[in-house]
Amino acid sequence: MHIFTMCIKNIFRKKVRTFLCITGFSLCIMLIISISSTVNFAMYFIESSNLFYKGKIVVVSKNSYFIQIAPVGSALLEEVGEQIEEVEGVKTVVPAIFVYSISPEKRFLPTNITVGIPCGKWSVLTGPLEPDKGGRWPENNSKEVVIGRYLADWNNLTVGSKIVIRGVNFTVVGILSPGLSSILSYMIIMPLEVAQEVYGYYGIVHMFIVEPMEGLSEEELAERIEEEILNVDALTTEERNQLIEPLLNDFRRWSTAIEIFSFIIGSFFIIVLSLINVYERRREIAIIDCIGASKHQLILIIILEVVFLCLIGGAIGTVLGLLSSFIMLRWLGKISPKILLEHVWVVINLSTLVNVFAILLTMGILLGLILAIGMLRKGAINILRDEI
């Protein structure tokens, strides 16, 4: 208990040294959280798209590029849907259009994604998810939309609010909280015919979502569709995931590189801080040694002080890292605080944070011990002589 009290007094007596040590460790933790959080959220945003159309086939025009939820460069006549329905083994066919709205500002995510789906077929996109209490789905061919929670929070919209899309007035009749995927938070969902009219896609859709009959595999039905219908690609769940895998691998490599970089920077801070913390205490260590303290007691004092400083700095760094990462995601992606709080453990890679924290703490303790033992071997008299 006496040693514990001594450590606390030492920490608060040397305010400049304590401030530098806590600040350095805080910056290490803050750097790890704030930089890696953006990559973690991006990976979650992409990987969560894997949940869409599971067990179904997506038919797009040949040579188009499909990014998990929607194709890029695909355009198909609605009549193609009738041809798909005639293929043996097809249970349902749902046409859809997707329009990405990108702000001229540099942003991490699209401003919004407008989706047109035939009325009554909403579940092909949202699954069992329904609009929040007090909302409903748009009626057939009406100027009504359901919007994601992010868009509602960011623009202060509620059920009954009026919005303008390409010069056309719409009424918000439902708000969709993210359940299947965070991407739903950025969507504006409206009837297919209304979307075609607003965006000028008369008689054109971007893809067809095809459900196979029971007992028929996706792969077998996809082959039939591609054999019987020209200039289309029928993508199974596995094929869609394979298309995005290279991008996910790039993100994983980037995340690993960030973690390594953060660890190197953190190690540098810890080495400098350990040198400051022990070297500035040469006289104290010599005096404690002279008054009869054992080497084990000196070592315990040093360990406790390093642990206290790291814990205080780690707590402050975690809070600062959370705030800085939230600010970064708000600035890059215009993501509302509510969504960030809902996905706080997605933003923070807890296992990485704990591992790095433990490694840096261990490194600080070991370096402190090595320096302290080196001083004790030098002898208290020699240390005090150098101080004179």
C-alpha cells in the first residue's frame, strides 16, 4: 500500500514529465483508432452488401460491372423480364433500377441511392424489414417514397415531409432503419414506374432479381438463363461475392498496413517516453536505493508508474480517438452521429486496439525495467556523482 501511494505521489509531483508521458501514449492510441476506423467502416459497408439477394440470381447486361448491390453500366429492356419468366425453373422475376447520386464534393459514400422496385415487391431488397412505426410503403404509381434512416436524420425528415427529386415533389411515407445492411440508410425507395419516369428510363431497367424454384440450384438456373437469353449475365450469390473480393482484399491489406504503421509510431513514442520517464528519475532511484529499498521494490515502483501512466493515457486516447474518428467519418461520409453510435463496435476494431495497447504497455514496462536495472548496476553513488 505504501508503494502504491508513493507511485501516485510521484506521478502528480512531476507534472511536466507526467504530462508528456500521458500525452504521448494518448496520441498513440488516438492515432490507431482514428485512422483505422475509416477503413473498418468502409469494409463493413462493403461486406454488409453480401446480404442482399442471397439465394437469388441477378441478371444484368453482358460486360457490365456488378458491385454487390447494383450493376454499373447495365441497361436491359423490360421485355427481357418476360423472356426470363419463360425459362424453366424460374419462380419470380423482379425488375429494378438503381441510380447513384454523388455530390461534387469529395465524400466517402454516395449522397443517396434511388431504387425503383414494383409495388409489393419491396422484400426482394429489404427482406422482412418494414418502415418504422407510423410509416408504410408507397402506393402504386404514387409520388411517394420510403427513405433510409441516415437521409432522414441528415435532412431532418419525418413521415409526411416533402422532398424534391429532379424537380418532382415527393412525400415521405416511411423511414427505414438499417437492419439488413447499413446501405439501406442511404436509399430512396419508390415505385419502379415512377422512378423510370423521373429519371427517363422508359421501358428500361438495370437488372432483374430472379428466384429459382425449390430444388433447383442457383448455378443450374443461371446457366439456363445465359444459354436461352443473349447478351446477359446471370450472377449467382457466389459469383457476386467473387467480383467484390479483390476490393475487400485491398481494404484488408490497407488496414493491415495502417495497423503496422500505427504500431511503429506507437513504439517510437513509447521508447522516447520510457527514456524520459526513467532517465529524469535517476536521482530519485539513487536516493531510494540509498535509504535501503530493495531492487524488487524499485522494480515494482517503476512498473506501477508505467502502468498508471499507460492506463490514464490509454483512456484519454480512446476517448480522443473516438471523437476524432467520428469527426473524420462525419466529414468524409456525412454520416449522422446516431448511425455512428449504432455501429460504434464496427468503427472500432476492439481486438486490434487491445492487442496494440497490451504490446505498447509491455514494451514500456520492459524498457523502463532495462533502464532502471542498468542504473542500479551503475550504483547509487555514481548516479548521484553524475548529478552534481
